[in-house]
Amino acid sequence: MTNGEGAPAAAFREVAPGVLLVDTLYVRPHLAAAWIVQGARSAAVVETGAASSVPRILAALEARGIPREDVSHVVVTHVHLDHAGGAGTLVRALPRAELVVHPRGARHLVDPAKLVAGSIAVYGEARFRELYGEIVPVPAERVIEAGDGFALDLGERPLRILDAPGHARHHFVVLDEASRGFFTGDTFGLAYPECYVGGRPFMFPTTTPVQLDPPALHASIDRMIAERPRRMYLTHYGLLDGDVGAAAEALHRAIDEHVRRARALPAGAGAARHAALRDALAEQLLAGLAAHGALRGAPGGGHLPRERALELFATDLDLNAQGLLVWLEAAQQG
Ligand SMILES: [Zn+2]
């Protein structure tokens, strides 16, 4: 499913009837998706990427022949900025669109100051500016706070919101009833196209700070599977179809392994502790890729060089270690 990096990216790819995948080109190709869902009456955009991704989304709408006035909703699964950083910029460009967001996330998109400060704490000021630029607030009157069970209809195309805590408390997932597919945000982990082997995804969790809750994350995954979805639309990255249940099992195991490795850390503090956990997660990643048949030079062979694998997951390993440590410290104090 990859274009080959460096090739000019198409405006969109239709992965199921009326479901368009847009590569936001956030950081690199095939890292962060936005989606366009077309109903009989209107369209929705699900996930926005960063502000720099918005021209890509507008170009996809134009290439598909969807007038900007026909977009009724912009939906963000949660307010982490690789999912929602472009919300204000996009809503400004779509005259009728309302923003659909988790009740716990809404105020942060209306007044992004806290979100910006939190993100600078994670990425550092320079990297933050480079990744996200300016965060445009969303006018409060255009925000819909969507709790569990909230439904919207694009015209013979109902979308249903399910609360999905675990990765963050401000996270929901969106079921497209027509295609029986979930827009999973970060709740169904990462499955990068570069790591597929024989059509099978390699599943890896995303345990970003600061609201990680592993038991809640397991429960949210189970809740999605209980709906018997046929496919998943992952923000990171793309269509996951085939054996969705097997992918969920692999993800459950990988989350448990993350938790085990975090709990096994020797006592210590600060940067050394973070580096130790990051290394332990890198070891999990490489062992997992080898077992999956993706890693070049491993028994069983594979196509992905070790250095390339570590590069693809570099930011994830860093953030996953941070998120696990924040969770662990809170759990030990509580
Ligand atoms: Zn996230």
C-alpha cells in the first residue's frame, strides 16, 4: 500500500466506498492520515493533522469534487495535535462545518493555550514550532461536544461516537456504520505500511503522555471489537482490514509487554530512567518485528533494516517511554 517515499502523493485514495484516505504528510509520508467520509447529503473530515496538513485536505476535497460548503462536520478523535492541531485552520476554511470533539477536549480547541503548553513540555519549544506552527482556536459556537453514543448522519451514512479512554481521557472512536469501520485515532495503536508482511499488519501501541491508562485502553479495544467491525481506519496509518480480531490480540499483547517492561525498570529517576525504558521498548519493537517476519537479518528474514525500523518508530519510542513513566509514577503514588 505504499507509494514509495519521495513519489508525489496523490490527493486521496478511496479505501472503502465513500471513505477517502488523505496523507497529511505530517513529518513524513504514511505517518498521519486524515479521512473524508461521503454521505448522500454531506461529507465529514475525520482528523485534521497539523495546521500544515490543511491544504492537503482541501486539495483532496477539490480533487473529489466536494464543495467546501458540503462539509458538515470536522471530527477529531482526540486533541493531541497530530490529530487536531489543524482543526481551527480547517474549520475556518469550511464555511458550514461544525467541529465534533470529546467533551473533555472541546475547551482545549476553543482556547489552545494549555494544549500548546502541554505539547511544548513534551516536544520542546523549537520542535513544537516546527511541527505545529500556529494553533488557531475554534470558535466556541462551532463546537459540538460529543459524548458516548452521539450520532450524526451525513445522509444514509450514520457515524456513531464511542467513548474510548486509555490513550487519553479525551479520546473517542467513530464507527462508520455503512462500511462497518472504525476511525480509531490512537486507540487501535500504530500499524505502519512499511511493516506489513503478506498483508498482515505489525501492531504497536501508542502510549503518549499524560493520560495513559492501560486497563482502560484494553477495555476500549475490546469495546470496538465487540461491535464486530470489518475494518479499521488508523490515523497512523491507513486501512487495516482482514483479520481485525487477530490485530486486536496482537495489540493487547504488545500493550501488556509495554507495561511489563515499564514495571521491570530498576528504581531511578529522570533522564536515565527514560532512556532505559526507551531502550527496553526498542528491544520489544525489534523482537516483535523479527517475530512478524519483517526484520532484515533476523531468523525468518524480512525486508526492513534494523536502522530503518528504529527510525520509523523513533518518536513513538520516545513518547511511549514518557507516557508509561508518567502513568507508572502516578500509579505508584496513588
Ligand atoms: Zn494521541
